[in-house]
Amino acid sequence: MVQDELKQLFERIRDGRIGVDAALSELRDMYYMDVGCAKVDTFREARVGYPEVIFCPGKTTAQILTIFRAMLERPANILATRATEDLYGEVQKICPAAEYHPLARTITLRRAKVSVAESYIAVVTAGTSDLPVAEEAAVTAELFGNRVERIVDVGVAGIHRLFHNLDQIRGAKVIVAVAGMEGALPGIIGGLVDKPVIAVPTSVGYGASFEGLSALLTMLNSCAAGVCVVNIDNGFGAGYMASMINRLK
């Protein structure tokens, strides 16, 4: 959307409808908006293809609402991650069209029309307990213009469930594999498919899982090639990367 705005600005300069100084003032606003508690990166979509995302933990409700208001001034879609239902209630007061995804703990606002890629992303979970992280990945990817197929609860404790869903997994352009406990699922999938696998360790597990560290190390040490790893519980990062891969021409 920022690219369209830049084109329109240059056309106005060319046609003499706006002066150079006024155009420079508009360009400053396009790069970022200083709202005191944050500098909202309004130019990010033009640089990297995706708008800035609000990470909610560590921010006060007032700060998040300030950032949200600033982002509402631009035409891009909005995504806030790790959001509580109480926070969503406050966001709704200033933006009734915003949606809350309780399992993913995300707030989304769809305004800009995004073309949907023909290929799809498979988001695969080892267990039902991994669903919150998987849903964060899925909602992120969907907001960025991707079709997502969800394959749930196909971990190593019942590996036959994975085999029964292999056709759907193999049909994806990129696979997000989400697992806690020992974190073996991404490596197994990596040895069965010819597509990139994004491994997401979760903090699900008993004491010696060390809140996801065990799964992270398993995934980093995967024998299967073609497996890359994001941080513990980082569904957003996996969904973002999967979107970038899926939308490559």
C-alpha cells in the first residue's frame, strides 16, 4: 500500500499539484510515525513486503492503544500478537472491526485486500497442547495472504496418524511443524517430504523439557536436511517465514 502512495505522490509532484517541500513532509510521515512511546514503522511494508506487527507483552494497554491508533491512520492490515481478551476489549472501543483469535492470542484487522497465493502452507502439530503456537503461525500466514491447511495431533506417540495425513502435508509448498516434548516431529517430516520445513519448538512438556529447550535442541540437531528452526513458541516468526516462502514466484 505504501508503494501505491509513493507512486501517487510522485505523480502529484510531476503534475505540479504539490510542491517539493510539501512532498518531503509527506515522505517523512511515510517513513515512521513518532507517537512518543514508539516510532511506528509505516514504511516497513514497502521495504520488506509486510507491515509492522504489534508484540503486546511488555507494553501497557495505553501504549498498545496509542500504537494501534497510529496504525489505523494507514491502510495496511494490523496484527497484534500475544494479546489478552481484556486488551481486545479495549481495542474494540477504538476499532470495532478488529477480530480476536483466542487460541492464537492475536488481534487482527483486515482492511487491505491481499491476493491469496495459489499454493498453501501446512501447519502441523505434534499434540493438541501445541495448538496455541500453531494457531499464531496460521493466523499470521492467513493475514499475509496465504491458504493454510491445519493438520493436528500427529506426533510421534501415534506416528501412524502422520502417515495417514502425508498427502496433504506433501502437497504444501512449505510446512510449519510445531512440537513440544522431545520435538521429534519436524525431523521426521523433513525425512518424508521435498518441501522446506519450519520447525517450531514449544514450551509444552514435563520438567526435563526445560520449557522448550529440549525440543529446540532436538530440532537444531535434526538429521533431516531442509529443516530450519525458529525460537521457542515463536509461531509468529514461523508464519511470517512460511508466508515469504509460499509467496515466492
